[in-house]
Amino acid sequence: MSKVTSKLQLTLPKALAVQYGIQPGDDVRFEGAGEVIRMVPEGADRAPADLDAEARLRLFDAATARQEARQAGRRAPDQGSRGWTREELYERGRSRTD
């Protein structure tokens, strides 16, 4: 978390600067986005609100493909480690005379 100084300046965490390729002296712009403020590095793609519907759909499809690729790499949880089976659930609570 960064604090705002008396001169209304703030420090960008190094991890974010490295992740987004922001170097000392680079220009950034601040945009209001509802209840948050976005910091956009100069040269970044236009904000999705500035794009037409077709361009936004392309961005959405690309993001969906990235998410599906991430999920494909995850292992499903081991179903045998619960300590019970589905059939046992149906038998619980029933009297033995049924």
C-alpha cells in the first residue's frame, strides 16, 4: 500500500512497475473509473470504453481464451479423498429396517 505525500505524490510499488514496464520518467495518466482510480501508462492500449463494440468483443474473447488456458492447466481435486461416497449419503439417517 502506498501513502500520498503532502505534495499529493505516491510511490508505485516496484513489483507493479516491473510487471507493467513502467520506468522512472515515464508518463502515466489517472482516470476515474467509478469508485476507483486507474493509472494508465503512456502508450498503453486505449481504455475499453473508447473502443467500438467489435474491438471490445475481441478483447473479451482473448481474455476468455486466456482464462480457459489457465483453467485447463489446473488439476481437478481428488474426489476419493472425502472419506465418504455419494451412496453413503443416501443411506445416512435411514433406519436399518427400511
